[in-house]
Amino acid sequence: MTVPVTPLADLADPHPALAALREDGPVRRLDLRMGLPVWVVARYDDVLAALSDPRLSNDPHHAGALTELLRGDFLSRSMIGTDPPEHTRLRRLVSKAFTARRVEGLRPRVREITDALLDRITPRGGAELVGEFALPLPVTVIGELLGVPEGDRDRFRGWTDEMLDRPFDPRSDMARVTAARERMHGYLAELVAAKRARPADDLLTDLIEVTDEGERLDGQELMAMIFLLLIAGYVTTVGLIANGTLALLRAPDQLDRLRADPTLVPQAVEELLRFDGPVNPGLTRYALEDLEIGGARIPRGDVVLLAIAAADRDPDRFPDPDRLDVGATDPGHLAFGHGVHYCLGAPLARLEGQVAFTALLARLPGLALGVDEDELRWTGGGVLRGLRELPVTFTPTP
Ligand code: HEM
């Protein structure tokens, strides 16, 4: 059966539609993003099992219908678009930079960046938290880690809009996507050339050295790696901070509880990821052979959407899943994925989230939404969902 369109288009409130998907079990639907039929898998147990099923590939080249779309797509050469053994080789090249221990060493600098952003906001009594806080914080952190010149970082907002702002229609949007890819390729080539000329103590220089020394990373793979780290390093974290802040504003008792007991912040970050994580509806996979998920028979070559945002509110897994509980201690959410592609940046994202929420609550007393709920604007329609802007008010402090 093919249901006409995916019901995931209500970005302001996708959870009722996600709940309906869970109820239905895996059903083949026409995906608005790619104009292709996809199988939507939405129950927690099914999503968890599928995430570590080697018969489901991350490599879009396995979906014949996508061949045209993939021309010139260098991201599909990155670790997120490949399967073992390529995936293993690519991931190993950077995994050391993102271990929990290495990342913990960044905490003082992440605090400094956070405080500098808030210093500009606190005296004013009002701010637009996406553009002034949730976006520049992770952009600065990943920019510094990789060694992207500060002056280039403003371009990121344009990329985000380009990539996240609307559902993708291959029939009409191919030219736009090709142009965006070419611009991105040009920018990355410039960045690599500049770094070759002036090596520095950063991750980009390390990756260039690996490429120049031998055969472990070729030129295309280098571009793909840098692009993936740049993009994955911030788009999702913006969503964690902004969606998470809104979720707290909507649950004032939880906001007060967290403010009264900041030791709950690490738990609260996990709960916010479960409750309204940025990867929404979820991750795409490609069937390498005929298989069965949740009673549905999925033929080889078909596209499967693993709706982790639905799984993370599955009442069979999480009691009372639609209630935010900042004291929850169940770490089983799938917001960072699962299996070999489990988010490489999870320790960094957690650190940024913990520092951001601790500082927001401590430094913005009386935090409240600055517009009516129905004036909030959302981005998404693809893999991610997030607030475009988050106007807030608070009591000014000097
Ligand atoms: C992979 C979520 C932050 C880098 C993933 C995956 C998810 C995810 C769900 C799995 C993709 C898949 O299975 O296909 C998130 C969320 C974040 C976040 C919710 C923030 C709240 C970051 C950060 C970085 C990062 C800060 C820093 C570089 C990556 C990379 C991968 C990845 C490189 C690919 C891993 C692989 O394919 O082996 N992320 N991420 N992420 N993430 Fe994150």
C-alpha cells in the first residue's frame, strides 16, 4: 500500500502525526522530501533493531531511484553516507578528536564562548535566542576545533537556511541544490588551500596531513569529511538548545525545578533530546536485501525512514512520553542514533547543551517567550526540525 503523502509536514506540532505513524506500523508512503516512496518505521523496538541491522545501508547509491540526485553529492562519500569497511576507516581518522576525555578538555573554552554571547544579551531584557545564542555557540565551537577562520563563520547561516528551510522536491529543486553544492565545494577547496599554505594546530590541518601523507583519505573524501564535521557539528546542536529552551518555557514547573537544582542539567539535556530532539522525523536507510520490519515486507532497494522522533515518544518504551521530566534518568533515547553510526559528536553536543542550559538559567532570570506561540516559525521538512527564531524576554542584568 502507498499512502499519498507523509503526514510529517506540521512542523509546529509533529508529534500527533508521529504517534499515528507508530500506531500504523511500517507503511510505505510518498515522502515529500525526495518525491520517493519510503517505508516509515516509528516504533521504538523496530527503530532500535533497524539502526544496527547491516541489511540497511547508509549509502544512498543503493537506492536506484536516487542516482540522478546523487551526482556531485560529495557528502555521500563521507562516513555518514558509507557502510563498513569504508565507514570504519573514515570514522577512525577523526574519532580521537571527539572522545569524551578530549571533549571534556574543551569545557572551559565552551563556557567562555557561552558567557561572551550572553554578556551581549543580558543587559537588554530581550533577545532572539537562535541567531544570538543557539546558532553562534556551536558554530564558534566547531569552527575553532576545525580551524575555520572567524570571518567565514557568518556564511553558515546561509547554508543552514539552504539546507533546512523547506522540503526538497527533486523535480523543481535540482538546479538550486546543484548550485549550492558547487558553492560549498568552492568554499571548501579555498579553505583547504589556505590551510595547506598556513598549517595550524587544528583538526583541518591534521586531516590535510593525513591526505597528503598517503592513501588513507583522498581529496573527495577530505572535502566530504570537512563538510560533514562542519554541518553535523552545529545544525543539530542549534536545535537542541533552541527546541530545548522552548520545551522548558512550555513546562514552567520543569524550568523552575532545573533552575532550583542545576545538578539536574546533564539529565535534563538527555530528556530534552528525547522529548524534542532536532533529528525529526529521523534517519534514512536503504534496503540491501528483502527484509521484514514490524511485520512489513520491505523489498531490496527501497528507502526506509527510521523515525527516531516517534520512537523517542513510544509509550511502550517510555512511560508518559509526552510529559517533560527534567529529572528522568532513562538514558535510552535514540536522538544520537545507535549502532556503528552513533553520533560521533555526542560528547561535544552534550557538553555544549549542558553549558548552554546552565548559563541560560543562571543568567536570564524571568525567561519567557517573547511572542505568541502561533508566531513561532520552524525550519525542517527533511531530516531535522528546529526553530527559525526564538524571541524571548527576561529581567535585564548589567
Ligand atoms: C551522526 C545526532 C551533534 C557529528 C549522528 C547521528 C545522529 C546524530 C542521530 C546518526 C546518523 C545516522 O545513523 O545515519 C546529533 C544530535 C546532535 C549532534 C542530536 C546535537 C544535539 C553533533 C556534533 C558533531 C556531530 C556536535 C560534531 C562534529 C556527527 C558525525 C556523525 C554524526 C560526524 C556521523 C557518524 C557516523 O556516520 O559514523 N548525529 N548529532 N554531531 N554526528 Fe551527530
